[in-house]
Amino acid sequence: MTDTPPDRLSLNPRSRFYDETLIRRGVGVRFKGQERTNVVEYCLSEGWIKVAAGKSLDRKGNPLTLTLKGPVEVWFEDVEGEAE
């Protein structure tokens, strides 16, 4: 396995950017210098994250998301734990 996370990853199983093996490893996300735990999807090259907008749902029952733009950093949490 590689130690660099993919450019884009989603938690939605219906997305083409969903990868269960990578999600099980644990991916940490830092957005604008602050560590975020509520990220639904991210893209490094385009510089955005998607977060759930409260408890609101769309008509298909999926959570509504907001797209936030800015600097994004990601890492695998299992690699960080092995280094210590």
C-alpha cells in the first residue's frame, strides 16, 4: 500500500471516488489549518471539501452538503500512528 492518499475521496458508496479500503485505513483532513472530522468528500487538486449541512436531507434521503474552498491537506492516520 502507498502512504499517499488519493487526490479525491468520498464517503458516499454511490460515488465513483469511494474506496472502502482507503476509508478503513483512516484519512485525516486539515482544511485551512484546522483538522476536520465532518468531511464527506475532498479534492486536493481543486482545493475543496464537502461537509454535511446539519441534519438536512435531500429528496432522496442523502445529507445536503456544502462545498468549502481553500487549502486542503490529507494523510493516512494508520501511518501517523506507526511513526510514533
